[in-house]
Amino acid sequence: MSVKEKMVKRRLYASAVSTIISISLVLFMLGLVGLIVLTSEKLSVMVKENIGFSIYLKEQAKEVDIRQMQKYLDVSNFVKSTEYITQEEAAKILKGELDPDEDFINFLDGHNPLPASIDVILEASYTNPDSLSWIEEEIMQNDVVREVVYSKSLVDIVNENVKQISMFILVFCALLFLIAVALINNTIRLNIYSKRFLIRTMQLVGATRRFIRKPFILSGISHGIYAGVIAIAFLSVCLYLAQKEIPELIELQDIELIATIFIGVILMGIIISWISTLMAVRKYLKLKSDELYF
């Protein structure tokens, strides 16, 4: 192999490596944003599912009626979990929150003023003011219920903040996606631009457009796959380091969703590389010889 052929081969290899690295960095940013979006979505669901209400029961309510109501709540679509708290348990909880050494029941001559209650944790999709209103109305129709208590201001604040954050993330993701597509497209166009004379030479010897496009498209797809694999490796390292520093993140992560993002990163690399390569090659196939120098 001559020195000139070695130099050409080295340049082609360097061009391919630089293209793959550029695409992988862009795909890494997209994948990272995807992970942030999923984590924030999971976090918002966890925050919402910590919102609930307490159903205070009438003092004359029978145990069988209370248990029947709890079973009704457990099978309801809007309920994630319930906990029945008797008067005695409520007294123990309050005593622990106040002063364990003092018994307020003895101070009240043995009378326990605390009612029995059922604490209800809602499903995330029902933690909004409208849903809570009709849920409250439905529960109040039960004869054993004295009162339904929940923080309306907290519900409003959580929903408003989640809405604003979701809108911000949506706009940010859309902008980043457009920037990523533009960067990958420009990288591939520059790579094809450096081979424009090769394309013209192939045309001059009688090669068809389909024959000329095929190796470039296959090369672009392979670059997209390699870039996606590198981006996934970077994302895996970031996940490992994040879990090491913040162990609580493990609870927010879903293996299936993470796998979906990883597959999506590779598919995105393939699709964007394929379309960008096809458009770039088609452009230089249509150029005249004198236009190749501009």
C-alpha cells in the first residue's frame, strides 16, 4: 500500500471517528434529558401519591360498618391504599407527638376525644381539586362518616408546580431535540461534503444514483449505531455515579423505561443519520461540476 493510500485511509478513518463522536455526544444529551424527564415524572407521581385525606368517623359507628367502608375504598379506582386508625391508636400517635411521659387521656378523666379515622392515599391521577371534590361528596354520603379532611391549598400548590415544571421540561426537550437534529445533520453534511469529489467521480464512470447512495447510507446507519452505543455507555456511567451519590434515585428509576430510552437513543441515531445522509448525498448528486468548488 502506497503512502498516499495510507494517508487517504487515515483521513477517512479520522473523519468517521469524529462523526461518530459528535453524534454520540448529541445522542447522550438527548438520552440524558429523557432520563431527567422520566425521573421528574416519577417524582411528581410519588409526590402526588403522598397526598391523601383523613376520613373521621362518627363515635357511634359500628366496627362492621367501618370495615365494610374500608373494603369499599380499597377496591375504588381512586384509592391507592387505606389505613384504619382506631381511637386507641390515634391516642397513642398523639401521645408520641406530644409528650410520651404525659397521658392526656387521664387528664380528661379517661375520656378519649379523638375519633377513629381512615387515612386514604390517592392514586396520582386523582390528586386534583375537581376529583377530590366529588370523592369527598361521595364519601360523605356514608352514614358512618363525620368529616373528610385534607389540605386544599397543598393540592393546589402541588398541581400548579407540577404543571409549570412539566411545561418547562416539554419546551426544553423540544428545543433540545431540534438543536440535536441540526447538529447531527450538519456533522453528516460536512462529512459528505469532504467526499463530494468522490461522488462526482463515481457519476462520471457511470454509477447509478442508487449505487452511489447505498454505501453512504449504510455507513451513516452504522455511524448512528456506534454513536448510540457510545451514548448508552455514557448514560450508564452517569446513572451509576448518580445512584452512588444519591441512593434515593433508585426508587425513582424504572428498568423498563430506562431500557426504552436506551433503545430510543440507538433508533434516533439510526433514523437521523439515515435521513441526513440521504439528503446530503442527494444534494451533491444534483450539483454540477463547477458548483462543487463553492
